[in-house]
Amino acid sequence: MKIYTKSGDKGRTSLATGKRVSKSDLRLEAYGTADELNSYVGLLRSEVVGCGAAWAQNVDKQLGWLQNRLFDLGAVLAGSDMVFSAENVSKVEGWIDEMQSELEELRAFILPGGSREVSLCHVCRCVCRRLERSMVVWHEETGETVTESVWEFVNRLSDYCFVLARFIAKNLEIQVYLWEK
């Protein structure tokens, strides 16, 4: 099977439903951003694996699971009839709670940086927020939408990335930079 189909050569592509749309379609912007986020999560995962510690192995498993859910999310955004479970949201919330239980209370805004791993967490957080914004634009412009669990998952995922940045910084003993007014 050839990788190229030539069916998108004129700026159109097919949704999961088979409907042909412009590659500028707002739905494509949303699932393209989910794909971009998945790629950044993969890059983050590659960095975390190199840490070698037990906590890193656990985070690697979480990130691998998240990559699969982001692929599912892309399919949902592309119009498939796949069901995106609310259990996905609960799982991410559980991980956030576990990591936060090991962190000091946050009393200031944090600046991205400190290490490649921590910085990539913040990149993932920002791309995730862009995904959420693109979903909102798609919904507001077309009236189409996804299930509540999809909205919640994307929102929690950006929170997860933020907490993960702090968790990794703590475990790698990386200085966290605080916003100075």
C-alpha cells in the first residue's frame, strides 16, 4: 500500500465520515492541533525515558497512555463515532492529584524553563490550550460539538502538563523560575 493517495492534492481531505472538506476546515484545525500535541508529548516522553528513575518510568507509562488517548481524540474530532470515555478524565485527575500530593503549595506564577523536560511540559500545556481554543472556535462557528468528556479531558490535560512540569522539576532538582512583578 502506498502512503500517498493524491486525494488531498487540491486542498481537500476526507473526514472519518467520508465527507470531503477543505484543509482549512475548523474541524481539521482542531484535530491537527491534537496531532501536534501528540507529537510534542512523544518528544517529552523521549526526554523523560532518559531520566531512568522509577518516577520517570511511571510518567513514561502515563505519557504513552495519553498519546493513545490523543489519537482517539483526533478520531473523535475527525467525526468518527468512537466513544470517548469519562474514565479518561478521571484517570488524568488521579495522576494530577498523585503528583500534587508530593509538591509544595503553589504561591506564585511559574515561568517555563529550567530543563528540556520541564520546558517541554510547558510547550505541551500551551499546545493543549490552543487545541481547546480551536475546539471552541469550531463549535462556535459550526454548532457542531463533542461530548462533555472530550472537553473535560482537554482541559485536564493542560492541567496535567503544568503539574507534570513541577513534578519533574522537583524530581530532577531543577530550579523553578518564578514570575517577578
